[in-house]
Amino acid sequence: MEIICLKEEQEKYINEIAEMLKESFAENWPKAWPTIDSALIEVRESLKVGRISLIALKEEKVVGWIGGISERDGKVWELHPLVVKKDEQGKGIGTALIASFEHEVKQRGGLTIWLGTDDENGMTSVSDKDLYPNLLKNISEIKNLNNHPFEFYKKMGYELAGILPDANGIGKPDIFMAKSVWRRKKDNEGSNR
């Protein structure tokens, strides 16, 4: 497998990514990219200035894609989106894409990466319920009920940063996660650098 930056002239790869986006999100997040045209718009947006767009290739075919959006003068990056071809999931492609993305963010001077991962289908314990008035308690007690991606991101070192209740309709929250790509290290005298 090879991970490279996606370029505007790579129309074959752009089309493969769009198809993968539409297919991969159709089951659990059908509103994300319901058509090839909407998926193509998303892929082409990823090629703009202030963005990162990396693809994983196997035998000259796209098997995964990760994108990122610069925010707050490049100090913060949103990971958006991450997709791995269904028949290639569980083979380390997502892990490799995230590692490459984090490296790229760090090279560009980024400090923090964040992402939102919706739960519109009752995949976690924070879906299909009123999260108020105990929002912080509900966040701290979140459980994965049906293979929600937040568990994958936790394994990659991302931490729950919050939940926006009803972001996608009543009982359909957006789960926010974040990770530092720059960590303070204490020297022998205990001061921070």
C-alpha cells in the first residue's frame, strides 16, 4: 500500500473516491453523500488551499481517503472525512491514513486535530435520548452499541471532546473528538517546553 497526496489532475482517483464515499456512507449516513455528484463536490473541495487530501493506493486503485481542513490559522485541523473501501476495512488502511494525516498536520504547524462523528442510527448510548440536563454525565458514560466509529478513533488516541445533542434531529447527536499532535514534554527541572 502507498499513501500519496491527491492532485487535481488525478481524475481517475477522484472518481474512485467519490464512488467509495457514496457506497460506504449509504447504509449508516445516507444523507452524507447521497449522489455521485455530491461526493465529487466533496472530493474536489479537498483540493483547495488550506486542505489536506491523502489517498491510500493498492495496485493503482484507491482503497482509502482522508481529508482535512485548516482552522484557526493552521493551529487546528478538522479531520474530514475518512473512508476506507468496505472490502479493505480492518486491514490497517484507516490507521495508516490517520498516521499520515497527523504527520502532515504536524509538518504544517498544527497543534490539534478534531473530528465530528454523527450518531443518527442508535449506534451509541447517546443516541435516541434527551441528553439534557446531564450532558457531561452522558458524555462520560458513552457506550458503543453497534460498531460506531468513535471507538476506532479512541484506539487511535482521540479523546471525547464533547457532544452536540440533536445536531442531526431529535436524539441524533454529533460526537466530537480531538487529539494533540504536539505534546508538552517536561525536562529534568520539571518546566514545560
